[in-house]
Amino acid sequence: MDEEYDVVVLGTGLTECILSGLLSKEGKKVLHMDRNDYYGGDSASLNLTQLYRKFRPGQEPPSELGRDRDYAVDLIPKFIIASGEMTQILVHTDVTRYLEFKQIAGSFVYRDGKISKVPSTEMEAVRSPLMGLFEKRRAKKFFEFLQNWKDEDPATHQGIDLDKDSMKTVYEKFGLEPGTQDFVGHAMALYLDDDYITKPARAAYNRIVLYTSSMARYGKSPYIYPLYGLGELPQSFARLSAIYGGTYMLDKSIDEIVTDEQGKFVGVRSGGETVKAKQVIGDPSYFGAGKQTDGKLRVVEESKVIRAICVLKHPIPETDDSDSCQIIIPQNQVGRRNDIYIAMVSSTHNVCAKGIHIAIVSTIVETDKPELEIAPGLKLLGTIHDKFVSITPVYTPTTTGQDDNIFITQSYDATSHFETVVEDVQDVWKRVTGSDLVLKKQEVEVQQ
């Protein structure tokens, strides 16, 4: 380990693996280390033995759940938006050659005690049970306005300025009811809370168009998912890095981040060895995770996320027997500040034994009784065969890293998609390299 590298990357979570893959592809000499003996860090997919070892140490998995190797249970539940930034990164890097994708069968929203499919076109809006007759007409006009919008043609603007007018103004112009605003803002634009309503409408417009174009691409839902679980994603980017000369070391303790007198990064110590590099990138767990290291507070806790991995022996009721789906419970429907998400996959995605469904319920913690907060989500699942609950802090770095060459990624948030992960990748990339990450656009092949 006495060579010098351009970049040392700590932790094999998805964010770190994307960055090491992209940096290696750019010709940088990269060393990637992880304290665990498996890839994925917090975004790993675990087999049954690993799942029980993590949540129930000393307890053997019950034999009725089937073979160990049939399982790849995600710790972080997220789906890939078909036309989103994550897809562009997969295509740009050609990582798609290592992966197979399958469509998620349904996208649903909870309203007034019932689960309904999220309408994504004006035709679906007209048929949706989410709205009464007059509201359907208003929603149809709203969707037509979004689909017909052209920046260069003021005739399509109907007096709206997306860069100045708030989303509240747009909703009011079309007279949309609060319940309709809920499913548009939370189940289509995928906002976690209602802060977006008072901000300029452009960002929400972009998000809704991303949802509808993703929906149009493959039909049943706007989401795709890799066979054998999300843990395949970091491994595939690790493979990319290795092809371009990246070096990987798993099961390696990280004992010290070494800095010089000015506090600038020099290297990483593992046991008696120190590896030197110009820059370090890593997840918050390697930089004190909210506690001071070397007299410095490098990351702070922003919030906590509760996730319940639930083993079911049936599909989720009221979802048309879907083998996979997302259900969003908008915060207003259950008197909360943040939405509750449900992501469900099954044996058709090669992540569990036949006849088993894995549903993960998650939200941002708001009280001192987090398990009660996800109760509205758990209630929708029907009989739960087994449940594994985790509460994890969401950390953000305190500095940009440009002064000391220590670049820290963010923890995975409660959103059910990868767009925020890609934003972090783009942000860290710009800080590390000084230039924007530019991606080429293409399609991804998906199994129906």
C-alpha cells in the first residue's frame, strides 16, 4: 500500500462506487476501501444469513423462508426512474451490460383511506377514482397545460411564468383541490413535504414531466429495478472502476484519516500501513458520523430515517396483485410533515423465494415513537410474516472539502428513488474535479 493514488474512496455504497467508477474512467488512479467484507455499505442487498446477522445476531433464519441464496434484501429501498438521471449514469458508463432490469408493476397513492393508481396522463386522470367529475375536468386541463408547455411559445403559458410564479399559483389557476395537489406534488413530483408549493414552479414542472415521460416509456409504472436487488448497482460500478485500473480492498479497517500541519489530507492509515493520495472521498461513517474527529466536526446529523423491512406471503392488498409496486402516503393524508413510502418487490426480481414479497416502509422520523409513525404504512400490507426495523441518521458534510481535499458524501434519504443520490454524485464530482459531470443520453433495455 505504499503507492500514491489520485483518490482514495472509503465505503462501497452506491454514491461512492459511482464516483470511483467515473473517476477511474477519467484516468484517475483510484484505491477503493471498505471496512465490510461485502460491497454496498448502507445500500447493500443482504442474503437471509446476513439479514439475520445484522438484525437478530445469534438467531438462525427459519427454514420455511427458503434458501439463503434466493434472497437479496435491500437495506435502502429505492427504485430507478426510467427517464431519470440515474438511468443516464448507467447508460453513460455502460454499466448496463452487467445488469438486467425489470419494470416495477404499479405506482399507487393513498387517499382518504384507500389505495389508488397514480394517474399520469389526461386520459388516466379522467378515469381515476381519486377525483370527482368536475375535478377530473380541471385535472385534465392541468395535465394538458404541462404537456403542451413550450418555453419559446408564450401562447402555451396561459399567463404563467414558471420561473417566477409559485406552484401554489399554478394549482390555484386550475382550481385543483388539496387532495389532487397531494398526489401531483407527492406521488408524481415526488416531493417529501409541502415546502415546494411556495417556490417557483419550474422545479415541480420538471419533476412532473420526468414522471410522465418515464411512465410513457415502459407503460405500467415510471420505475425500473435491477434483478437480484439494488446491491448489484454498487458492484457493477466497482467492476467499471476495476476495468479502468481501480484497486479494491474489502474487509480493511480504516483507522485514521491522516492530515498535515495545515489540516490538508495526506493519506489513510489501516493498521500499520498508510496509503497516500491527493484526495479522499467517503461516506459519513468514515468521518466521525456526527462526532468530532481530530478536533473537527466533519458531518452533522440532519434527521433520522426509519425503515421497516417486512416479509409478506402475499401481494399488498388493493394493488391488483402486483408483483412489485410503490405506494406513497402523502403527509397531509395522515397528519404528518413528511410522506411515508412503501416499496415492494418479490421473487420475480430474484430477491426472495417464490411466494414471498418484501415490502419496505420508510419515512423521516418526527417524534420519539418512530414505529408508531410508520403504522399507517404497515396497516396497508395485510398480514406481516416478519419485520426488521432500523433507524438510521441522515448525515451531511459541514464543508465542501475543497480546502482540505476531504470530500464527504451524504447519507441516503427517505425518498423512494435515486434522483437525490445522483444530485450528490454531481455535487461531489464538481467539488473534486472542478467541472460539471456531463452525461450522454440513451435508452435502457427493460424486461416487461
